[in-house]
Amino acid sequence: MEFRIIKSPSEGTIDILMRRIGLGTNKKMDCSDAVGLVQGRMIEMIYAADIAEKAVGVTVADVRGSCPQNMILIAIFGDTASVEAAMQQIKRKSEEGIVI
């Protein structure tokens, strides 16, 4: 899995994500203080989304794309501390192989 956090994403970055998610630019996520991006295989991303939403108050969305390697991208929206905590939980539970 690959991980990135965007703190204080620009309006353009949020617009790109909203178009890729399919929500349109007029419907923003409630909190765009930070966005965590996680990319991996579908099974990993479903697992990661579940971990993130159970760990802290974040919103997870599937970012549509066309990847020849069949990689999936999810975006984790929330305040900076929550996004960082969610991504730490994903990394920890994935490494330990914890069943959720």
C-alpha cells in the first residue's frame, strides 16, 4: 500500500477529488482540513476503509480511476489529527494482520 496525507488541501485538489469520486464540485465533503490517500489492491482498500471509519470520525470515499495494474485509491476526509490517526491504524493493523 502507498500512503499520502494532504494537509489543508487546495480548492482545486478538492475539486479534482470530488469529480473523481463522482460527487460534483457543488457537494463538498464536510471537512476538508486534511485528506489521506491510500492506494493498493481492492481487498486492502476495503479493509483499510473499514479500519479508518471504525478508528476515528473520518469519511472514506472510493476515488475512481483507470489503473492498468488494478490498483484502487481511497480518500480519507477529516480533520488532520483524525486522518493521521486513521492512516496509522491502517498501517498498524495491516502489518499485524489483525482481523477487524
